Amino acid sequence: MVAAIAEALFATDGKALDRDMLEEFVTNIDGFMSPASKTLRSGLMLMLEALRWLPIIVVRKFSTFDDLPIVTRTEMLDRMDRSSFSMFPLMVVAWKTVLTVAYYEDDARLREIGYPGEERKRYLTVVSPAPDARAS
């Protein structure tokens, strides 16, 4: 399920992501979630199970989320994200946050979206020191 959500979020033009990369990514997510509290893990797992079966309601397809084509998965997540039913956006944002943080920890993926990495330069503004109040 985590791989299916990641593909829906990060695949471009409906193309599947590299299988080896996805397996490594899912392993990283497992390591990312393992130290989390039992309550957080349980909540995220419950949301994951709900996402698995919601295509029946959201996109009116009698299928599980991970069996849907990538384009339909992306459409479903978009619909849920914009839904007026408060639980749908909560589920999407919770998983989108976890997956996005983990996905963009990789320097190569950051470069793909234009982040220069170590080459980035910080421009500092030089501020004059405040005049000493005792000098007056």
C-alpha cells in the first residue's frame, strides 16, 4: 500500500516508479515509523487500511487502491484531498506528509526538483550595530 501511494504521489505522467527504488523506499518508511508512538503507528495503519478500500466510494471502482492504475490512484487522492468530509483530507495529508519528507531526503530527488544542495549560497544582510545609548 505504501508503494502504491508513493507512486500516486511521485510518478510523473502515470509512469510506474522503479521497483528497486520503491522497495528501498518502503523499507525506509518502515524504519521511519518504527520508533513512532504506538498511537501514531496505529492511526497511520488504520488510515492505510481505510485507503485500501475507499476506491469503492471515492472513485466508484470495485477494486483495492493498490490494484488501481496510477492515474486513478492519483485522481482518488486528489478528490480525497479536496473533499468536504473531514476524514478524507486528514488521511491524505497524514500519509502525504510522511512520504514526502522521506522521499525528498534523497539528494538526487532534491536535484530533480531544482534544489541545488551544497551549491546553494546564503545571502546575508550585514546589519550595522546599534548605536551605544551611553555614548550620547
